[in-house]
Amino acid sequence: MDLQSDKNQETIILGRVSGHYGVKGWVKIFSYTKPIEGILSYSECYIEGLNTLKSGRILEGRKQGKLIIVKLSGVNDRDTAEDYIGLNLLLPTDCLPKLDDGHYYWRELEGLRVVDIQSKELGVVGKLLETGANDVMVIQGDNQILIPFVMHEVVKEVDLNKGKIIVDWEWVD
């Protein structure tokens, strides 16, 4: 895939190059994936600012503590690796695995309108939070509302095509 020919290619950030490792061009990656070693399964990723998916592609890697150590294509010495520090590792969103029905990427939910079962507008999903027990939607509107993202109990329907989430949630102004 040539990224220059597709300027509208939507991407997500998988991680960031945080330093070099050794003298043979390996770099440390701070991974945003869960689990952190999940970043190693995305061979389609590339380094921001490079023009093709082959540039900066992960050739091999491993987990080391809280970081991932990787060998990137085209990076064969410490000096070249130095140029990559601070750059993000990107993945075209069309390379993300398809999820089963009822499962969503957070990026798909952010920006959707939220209405209750009586069709009252509550606001828009500003972001999601991970709390341990369940994810929580932060709804931005007249007030900020926190609504647990619990399918079938609280979240009754997610319609990505209509850009709407229906929730069984009572909010008193």
C-alpha cells in the first residue's frame, strides 16, 4: 500500500518509539495495545512520516519488561534508530481485525449521540474510561454523564450507521 496515494487513509496509533536498543538498529517501543505484546501481531504498521507500509515495518520483536523491543525494516544501526525516537507506530484502521457483533472499538463509539429509551438526548460520547469492572462512557452534553458500557443491561442498542447509542439510563437534571 502506498500511503502517499491515499492521503485519506485513517490510522490509529499502536505505540511510540521510545529509544534505541543496542547497536544493530533495534528500538524500544512503548505499546498502547493490550496486551502490550499485541503490537507484534500487526505487520501492516508503519512509522509516521514514512511513505510506504514497508518503511519501518516490524520484522521481529519481543516483550522486555514494560516495553517491546523491535527490529524495524530499514533500520540497521544505532544512528538510524536515533532518528525514529519519538515517532508513532501507525496502523491503517482497515487492517484492524473485525469484531464479533456486539463488540466495538472505542474509536467507533466516540462521537456517537446517546439517547435514553424515551428518546431523550443525553449528549455525545466524548471518550471512554476503563475502570476494571466495565468500561464507562463519558457523555458530553448539558452535563457530563458517566454511563457504564454494559451491553443489554444499560446499553440497549448501538447503531453505528445512524451514529446513535440507546441506553436504559435515567438522568435527572
